[in-house]
Amino acid sequence: MPTELVLLTEQPVTTEQVLQAARPVMPDARFVSYRGGEIGQFVDAEGVGVLSVFPSRPVQVPREAAGALHDPPARFSVWTDLTIPWGDTTAGRRLAAAIAAAVGGTVHERR
């Protein structure tokens, strides 16, 4: 089963921010876009999926959104779904953490 993560931020995350954050962590990765650029996926040098990034969306009721997460922060305004395909999650988690650090967000497990 894929690992479902959520990136919580105060501002929407842009593709450019994601790409800049990924370069130092996975310099050999490719970023593949789907659905007209709406969904992106990082694949490693062998073509194996590492992390998918979905569009950011505003959180209308933070209390309800927080209920879907393990250890949510007290405050957040924007939700971005991230998924790591089956298998070893090490590279995907490292990449998710780098993106979160670059945008001032935090990564959380979905329940």
C-alpha cells in the first residue's frame, strides 16, 4: 500500500518550490507531470517512483482536517497530499522533509 503523507503550510506550494527543494536531495531524479501538470511525481535514476505531489488546497475547517492526521500542528492553512509508492519509503520521506523545510511546512502521516 502506498504511504500517504500530508504537507501542511500557510501558503500553497508551487511546482518551482518543489523542484528547487528536490535538486540537492535527489539530483538524478526526474519530475514527471500528469493531468496537465496538476500532479507531479519524482522518479529516481532507475525510473522508480519516489514521491507524488498533488495540488495544494486551502483548509476550510482546520479542526476537521487535523482529525485525519497523526500529530497535527496547532495551526495550518494549506493541505498538500504527498504519496510514496510501495516499497522502501526512505527516499520519499527524505524528499518530503526537504520540501517541507524549503516552504516552511511540516509533513504528517495520514490516519
